[in-house]
Amino acid sequence: MIVIIDDDYDFAEILKKELEKYYIEKEIKILTNFDTVFLANNSIKTLFLDIELGSENGIDLAVEYYRYNQRGNAPDIIFVSSHENYVHYSFVAMPLYFIRKEKLVTDLKECMNIINYKNRRKNAKIEVNDDTIKVSQIIFVESKSNYVYYTLDNDRKIKQRAKISAIEKTLKEYDFIRCHVSYVINVAYITAINKDYVILNDNVKISVSPARYRDVLEAYKQYRWRKS
């Protein structure tokens, strides 16, 4: 289900009609207030949230909502506002996108491009030996001698006879970056960056070559920008 939350019902109807061009078979529901009971009891994929909801602030509501819901299970939030100056303030809630009401058609088109990219990335799979694994499960790939070792998000490791350069080429389009002669990492799992290393989920520390530091930092910035 796609949900629009906006106390301006007339605009919500306009947004719904635009969304129907992209979501042909999905239900689109309009709410005029942030109904936590409804949100908790329905499977919602994407939430288009107005920032100004009467006396309430959509950004604060989104932050509170994520606080009580695991972000992996919560819907993507896309802020909608007639006030462009909110865009940087909204980053605290890490929305997927920010749509300006006066630029609805053009902003929504770009937003849907990002959603489609995210879905392709989430569902992308590769063959490793006789295994089919989701790209999104790969945290990093390490090279040793003539083999590479995939570390997955379920603590599983897979060994494959391959060159790290070939793995880098395969995974590059899915936000992976070569940070060291021996490592290719999934930018989505980065929690901190240092000139000598990156920290991934569960405090895993991976070395960064001095010559690759700027590329890693730029890849991370680009990824975070798309997320926010």
C-alpha cells in the first residue's frame, strides 16, 4: 500500500492522481493526520508525508515513528512540502526524497527513478559457485591469493576462485567500492569513515588505501544523498 498523509486533501488528491501513473496496481490511501494505529496495522511500502500537518511537524513525527519501528521494516518516507527551506532540516529523519509541491511533477519523476533504482538494487542477485545470493546481503568481499571471500549479513561466508577486479566490476553498479587492493565493500553498510579505514555494521573495520580514500568518501556521500 502507498499512503499519502496531508491535511490539504485537495493537494493529496492531486498527488494521488500523479502517483497512479506510476503505481498502476497498488492501493493508494489518503490520510489527513498521522494515524499511528493505521500505520501499525497495515503493510505500507512508501509514505508520502506532508511536513506541515496542522500543529504537528511531519519531520518530528517521522523521527518518532522510526524510533519505535525497525527502519528495515518501516516504509520509505518521502517528505512533501511547499517550503523548500525544510529540505536540509528533513535529513534528520533520513527520508528517501523531498518533493516540492510547486514542482510536483518533475520532483516526483526523479523520486520514482530513485525508488526504482532502490528496488533493482534490493532484488539484484548474483551467482557465486552454485549459489544465488542477493547483492544487498553482501557486506564486503576480501581477496586472498587466488580466491575471494564474501561476507554476508547473516554471518555466512562464501569462498570463490576469482579475481577481486572482476568482483569489483560486477558489483560496482550496486554501490560497492574498491577501498583497498584486497577489499570491495558495500557502501550501504558503512557507519563511519576514517582516512585509514571504514567501519561497517557490527564494528567491522576494513582498511582504506590512501589513494582510494577520496573515492570511498565520494561514493558514501552520493549514497547518503540519495537516501536523504
